[in-house]
Amino acid sequence: MIEFTNVYRPARAFEALGPNFSDPVAPKAFAQPRLRWSNQRAADSLGLVQLDEQDWLKHFCRFEALPDGMPQPRAMRYHGHQFQVYNPDLGDGRGFLFAQLYEAGSGRLLDLATKGSGKTPYARGADGCLTLKGGVREVLAAEMLEALGVPTSRAFCLIETGEPLQRHDEPSPARGSVLTRLGHSHIRFGTFQRHAFERAPDRLEALVDHSLIHYYPQLFGGEATSLATIGLEERTTAVLTAVTRSAAKLTARWMMAGFVHGVLNTDNMNITGESFDYGPYRFLPTFEPGFTAAYFDRQGLYAFGRQPDAVVWNLSRLVGALGLLVDDLEGLAAVLQGFGPVFQAELRRHFFWHLGRSGEAQTLHSGQTADQQDQLMQSSFQALASTGFGFEAFFHAAGYGDQPERLPDAFASVIADLQRYPRRTASLSDAPVSLLYDEIEAIWAAIAERDDWQAFEDKIAAIRAFGAGLAGRAA
């Protein structure tokens, strides 16, 4: 039976914003649910310990309220640009916010939110469900990104619903699932866009203050009383500055992880700089700036190499929404000029972090300058592009496993230059860990054909062991 330890601290922060920000909804009833995977490590961080299968089903399939938590799930309201076309018909269409809790240790406010939990007012004619394959893919993505030091929502649990689904992009009937994820805010750029579209500056101001109190409390003390002494324009600029910095750091870490999100719409970016909602993602097999993850991204709008531009474009839409609150729109837009320097510094820092040779972002090793560090990065990517050597394999050979002899001759100058930077951590296991498309397909094939989950469990164990090896590196 579930136990609620003394670190269990429920919250109802988003609900307190009022009825204009979400709608109460009822979860879909699933007749034959079966727990397929659970993240007890994440549950422990919330003070939820010793959950058995019935506890997981009770709270994360039937979505019975947690003690002192939200009494009813709420579908969040938002709009967004999808492939740069504005869509005013969005909102949580197959998911909802189920609960909010504070994380032990960090004290961060976290959301338990769903995917595949049934229709909401924003389902737009869809069934509100998630295929089991989609759920498996999302669990794997979240685990891999967490291991690679990318700020990400965590998969909390995956439950097979026993309900067949009809889909056009995979064999049908497909097996159904409901996923719960744990994330640091589901307030999206599109949340602000909706209330700007509806010409509701009072709601935008409420979102600004909500963001400062719950997600960026370090800026003005994190209390409503302290915010009352700060002008609205200053508060708005502070939020945009913080979101821009967080987005720049996230994007840099995507790039160094070789991660392609696939659908970088404004409703898929949140205000805390945490990656979430993994649909047609990919990890790069080889370094290819034009590599796309979504088969329907025919123009390559969200290709790997275009992700920084896409994020800045999305930030500019956030500027447009916040513009209702300020007189100096040009001054607000100028905040986005800070994206590039933060992105480049984080790119540099995470490059050396992957190689076990970097400390703080501005640390210059052995008399080297930031320009020389950037040149080493550029040389590495040029060698990757010219040889077609595996992206993750390069970091393993040059850093994780410290086996440069495995690299082609084109990397000779890269390895020579790299020796000028002192190694800060020991090398890791001999076995590289990757999450390429074919690997995911093989894991799914075993589940689809034989209901064999061993490869899935083995992959998560390997990813977590890999992440534990990297955890000692200050990212």
C-alpha cells in the first residue's frame, strides 16, 4: 500500500489561477489496465513510497485524487503556432494536469500530467488516446535525455489500457496506453499566446506573476507581496529574460546530445526550459544538420541544425504575446539578443562535459581561449560530417570510454588539440549507450510480437547506468 512520507507536499498552484486557464475533466475509464513500467525513483522524490500495482492503477490510470491535492484533473488551455501557423483550437486534447507536488530536496514545484487519458474539450475529434508504442518511445526518450544531462520531464509510469486503437501511421488495431509524466511546469509559450489572442492582459499579468513566484522565485523573492512593489514592465522583462536563458541552455544541450525534437511548435515549449512531449523524435545516427525527425516535416523546418533558429522564432512569438503588457515592445524584443551568447557558452560547456574535460562555462583550460574551444568544437563537427562517424560514438571514443584509437584519421588533429585540456573525470564503461531509431524499433518489435519487455527493461537499465557514470560531471 502506498505510503506518504513527510516529504510529501501537494500543491494546487495552477488551479489557483482560476477557471480561465483550464477546464475540469474526467479521465477515460479503461476496463483492463495493466501496469507496464513505473518510475519508483521519481515517486520517492515526491514522498510517494512503496506503491504496489494497485496504487499505480488507482492514482495513475483511474486518476483518483492524491491526498490534499487537486480534486479533479484539469485540461490546460493554450494556443500555439504549429509549423509557424497559428492555431487557436489547441489545448490539452488527450491529457490533463492531474496533480502538483513539491520535489524533496530541490523544493521545485512539479506537475504530474498525462498523455492518452481520454477526450477533453480540446480533442478536436480525436479519441484522446495514446498508443503503447508511443508510450514506450516517450519513456525511452525521457530516460536517455536525463542521462545525457538534458533538462527533461521524466516518464512517471506507463499503463497499457487493453483498448485497441485505430491509427493511420502504425499497424491497427494498435495497443493503447496512458502515460503520466513528471515535469517542471506545463505552462507553455502557447499558454501566453492564448490569453494575448483573447486580449486579456489581466490574465497575462497573472501568468507573469505565477511564473515569478513558482518558477523563478530567485528574481524578486518569490512572494506576491514583494512583486507588488515591482513595475509590470520590469516583471514582464524579467520573465522573458529568464525564459530566454533557459531555452538557450536547453537548445544547446539538445544539440550536444544529438537530439532532434521533431515538433518544435510553441505549444511544445514551456517556460522553465525543460524538454517534454516526445513524439517523432530522433537521436542523430551521424552528424547531419539537415536531419529531420518527423516524416511530415517535408521542408525541414525543425531539422537538427535549425533547432536554435526555431527556438528563437518561438521566443519571438512569446514576445508578441507579452507585448500587451509593455509600452516598449522594441526593448522587450531586445531581450532575445541574449539567446546567442548563452547558447554558445552552454554549447561549449556541454561539449567539454561530454568529453569529461570541462568545469564551469567560463573556465579556460591550459591558457586556451573561448575562441579556441569553439574552433575545437567546429573541427570535431567537420570531421564527423566528412567521415559519417557515429555522433554518440565520437563522444564515447573521445570522452566517455577514452578510446581515441577507434576514431578515423580525420580526427587526429581533434584528438591532439583535446589533449591540451586536462581530463576532469575518469572514463566510463567500454560499452557505448545509444538510442537510435533501429534500436527503438527492435525493442518495440519484441513487445508487439511476443509481449517481451526484457529488451525495454535492459535498455533502461543500461541508460541509467550510463547516466550514473555521467552524474559526477557538473553539467
